[in-house]
Amino acid sequence: MDTKQLDKEYIMNTYGRYNVALKCGNGCTALDENGKKYLDVSSGIGVNSLGYCDDGWVEAVSAQLNTIQHMSNYFYSEQPSKLAEKLCKLTHFKKACFANSGAEANECAIKIARKYSFDKYGNGRNEIVSLKDSFHGRTVTTLSATGQDNFHNYFFPFTEGFKYAEVNNIDSVKSEISDKTCAILIECVQGEGGVNILDKSFVQELRKICDEKDIILIVDEVQTGIGRTGKLFCYENFDIAPDLITCAKGLGGGLPIGLCLCNKKLENVLQPSTHGSTFAANPVVCAGANYVIDTISDKEFLNEVNKKGAYLREKLEKLDGVKSVRGLGLMIGIELEKDNAKEISVKCVENGLLIITAKNLLRMLPPLNISYSEIDEAVEILNKTIQEDKN
């Protein structure tokens, strides 16, 4: 049997796959098992931040594979220690806690917020307010944190203690806050929810409320972090300092990682046995992440992400059949006049462009080092696909 047949025979049907079996890739280009070429502007949903098989990334990962591939977290390890140092020095944060995915990082942040409140105020102050149309993961708890009703089904009972407020509506947030509230959890740009950009004034008001009430402000940077929006972390666009952030996806450059960063107030909340993970802080994964951070944190690199994002959005806005374009940096949502994003995404793949969706939008999360000529090619394929659909 070929790959597709094996998949259908032996892997649970939890993904609506496109009809492509990828075999190899380099940069923004991937080849399927038949040798067909594709330009990828999805990056494995924002994971391949430097594209496929970046030479420096491969070298860093390979060198660590030939040194030591895994060790228990009961021992000290160079790669995660260096990564934590870099991230803390590049931000205002004080300590890092490692995980294996964005959902796990969000679980860690939830535990830190609840334990901080328990340690200081006692039992009962454990509710977390998140936003409608948010997405925070697929574990039972992070599904509960996700503010979309369609995710709150089947897997009952869900973890309790979550409230949901309207996006960019400060009165709605205030109405959900009580003496039981320990944290507010947001994405500054909602990815899965439709590339919704929060108002800067709204985010800054949330920070003020949290300061006044000793509520922990958590920013989910799983999709928005690691240069995706033209800053190392998206919250920097909003001129605030969160208490906690979570990141994953693009940090590993293609290997699974999650990470939670906390400020000084929270640095000692977790103690031995209150949290942990067998594979978290894996030295091979962290070697790749160290290379990613060294590359992406460069100011000129981030400036280019902003320039390329503006260039791409400008070209997309001129396309016949495109209703609107929104996003920050190279995190872009495209609203089509015919409201047929899923159908167009399938046809784009057939035409050699790997693109994904977010609700009723086309979503672009290209490698951050995509070239201008590759941007032009992507727009050309998308335009061709939209026009073919009209005929």
C-alpha cells in the first residue's frame, strides 16, 4: 500500500487531510511522493519558522544528536539552560518552564496562575477569563479555556473554572471578573479564531485591570510568537508586559517544543513535584530552538518580517475576488468575496500552493525567511486559483 492507503488503514481519522503525501522539502519548497513541487505558505501551521531543513538548523540538531539525545530532567542540561537564558534576556521575563507543545505550555500557565492565587489567597480563587473565538489547545483543560462552543462537546465533563468574554469589549471582561478570578488568558491575535487582532487599547486596559486586582495576565503566543508578527513576541506590538506567556510552534523550527515564561512575581510558584514532563527540555529539540532564536531575534531579520508582511498584504489586497486582508507581520488572514476559503485552499494545493484556513478565511503563515520572489509566486498561484474558480 502507498502512504495514503496506509494512513487510512492504520491511523485514526482525526485530520481532514489534503490529498498530498509530502516527501521532502527545502526552504519554502516541498515535493510530494510523485515529485510534484509545492510552495508552502503554511509552515506546518507556523512551525517551520525557517522553512524546511534550514542548513544551520539541521547542523545544530545533528550535532546534538551525536552528543546526547535525551536525559532525565533530574540532571542539568546545557541546551535548555542556554535557551532559557536567551529568552529571559531578550524579554522582561525571569524564568522558563519547558513543555512539548502549545497545549502543554498553556496547561503549565494555567497551573501557575491557579497555584499563585491559591498560595496567596487560599482555595476558591481559581477562575480564568478567556475570550470568545480563542483557541488554546486540545487537551480537556485547554479545550475548556478555548472560547468556542463547537469545541465544548463530546468529552464531558470538561475542566471547570473558565469564563468567556467578548473580544475588544472591556465591559464584557469586567462582567466576568469576580472575587474568584485568578487570571485572564488572551491571544493578541487570535489565529484559529480567524486572525482577529485585538485592539491595543483593549489589551492595555486588561493589563491595568490585572494590576489593580492582582490577576495574572497570560498571553498565549503559541502561534503569534517567535517573530511571526514582526516582533519576537506579539505582545510587544501592544506595549504591555504580561505576567506569563506561552510559546511553541515556531520556536522548535520543526521539532516539538512548548515553553512558558513568567515574570519575577511568579518565578517560585512551581516547586519540585508540582509540574514536570519526561520529554520537556529535550536537548535535541532545544539545540534547534537555540538556532532559531539566534536567527530570528536579530533586529534586521524582524524588520524584514514586517516589510515582507506589508508587501504581501498589499499584493493580496489588489487581487480580484479578495474582500479584505488582515494580519500582523507574516500572520495573514484573507477574506474572499465568495466566502469559499476551504474550497479555494483545496484548489490552491492542486495548483502547487500549500495554504490553510482559519474559520472562513484563507490563512498564510509562511516561513519567516520567505523571499520576495516566493511571495510573488504565492500570490500569483492564489490569484490564478481564484480566477479559475470564477470561470
